[in-house]
Amino acid sequence: HDERLPLLGDTVEMIYSTEDGSLLTERQPSFQHKGSFSTSISIRISGGRVTVKGNPSRIDRIDNLFGYQSIDECIQVYNRILLSLNLPPFSKATKAWHITGMDGKKAVQVANGATVQEVHITTNKGVGHGNELSYLKSAISTQRYRNSIPRLHSNGTTVDWLSVKGNASLIYPSVYIKAHEIRLHSLEKIKRLHGSDSQEYKYLLDVINFCDDNGIVRFEQKLKSRFLRRHNLQFWGLADYSLLDAIHQEFLNIDQTVQVNAMTY
């Protein structure tokens, strides 16, 4: 943004040139916008740039078993928060161009709208009550994906895929048991905030029971900035996000190649 942005916190860091005393850049510490149910979004302002980080499907919601269906819906959550803080909302890009890099660095592509730096895609699958652990161990953890090697976590509740060097620079895929994840990260927090007799706590127990009854496992892919740039998906308004459907469907089909070795009636 061209205009000076409001200060969100109590401090600001300004860097001046020692040659002419001009202001080179202005940075504010990350600001944590608190939502209901102990959820938060991180907002960072550096000069005229606003960066928002956090899970929009968790803001003001007890659970995110079913999240939003599009990038637009997610950014609408961000924009509602930005407007409440008197900050300009994200806008869709209408054009992109290359600018020359400084000090011999290669040219970079920029746009006149929001830049998406990471996208998480999730889908829930029901594998049947009590089948989650064996589904991950005996089926999912045996399958390679995008030249990455599967890794079954020691507690048996998560499988992820990493390169032979142990990293995931483009896509970080994982499959995990949703009920376990809610118990681990949300249940005690809601109990501490609202009490064990509260409607919020009872609701979350119902969500956990639903996941247990249906054997819900969550397929999740974290698409990194490098991957988005490679496929021209980084500029909101110019990107064709229908490509994500095919990418995610390939991941969801990872269990289709599993064969039954033996069956007991």
C-alpha cells in the first residue's frame, strides 16, 4: 500500500539511512488478533506491506472439522479482521509484471493485489469406527507420493511424506486421525476456557465422538510458496485455483492402489 498504515502495537522499528537521514523502512512486531475460543491470527506490518498468517477456518469457531470451500472465503475472513483494525483489506490482482532484482539478483514477479504464500487443502475420509490406526499403518504408510517417502509417526496417528533428504520444499502432505488431533490440541483448551459443564465443551466432545464413530482421517496438503510460484498460483485474482482440485484428488486416491493380502470372515 502507498499510504502510511496504522500502528497496531506499542512499539515500531524504523531504519534510517546514515547518508541522508531518510527513512528506509518501518516495521512493527507481529500483532496477534485474538478470536473466540483462544484462536488467533498473526498480522505483521512492514512499511506498506501487510502480512496475515493463520488458519481462517479456526477463527471464532470451536472446531474446524469442516472448513471453507474456497480461497475467496478464507480471504474474506482475513479482510473482516483487517477492516476491524482500520487496515486496508486484501484486493484481487488485475495485472502482474517483473521487476529487476537488486545487486545482481534475478528479476522477480510482482502484482497489484494480494500474494498468497501458502495454501492448506484438507479433506476428511471416513474409514469406519476403529479402523483408523490400521488404515494408516497397513495402507497409507506403504504408499509413496510425488517421489516422497512415507513416514509413520511413532504414535501411529499420523503419516507424512518427506523427500530422501527429509524435507518438503514444495508440498508437505500428511494424513492423520482427526479425533486424536482435536483431543491433543483443542479439548483441554476449551475445558480450561469454558469448563467441563459448558455447551462449548460438550459440543467438542460431540465432534470427537462423530470422528470416532465414522473413523475420520484427514488428508492435508500444505502447498508452499515455491510450489505456488511454479504453477502461477501466487496472485489472488489471476490464479486458476481449479488446478488445486486435480492436485488434491491425486493425493486422495493414494489408497486406491492398496491390495488386500488376506481376509478373515
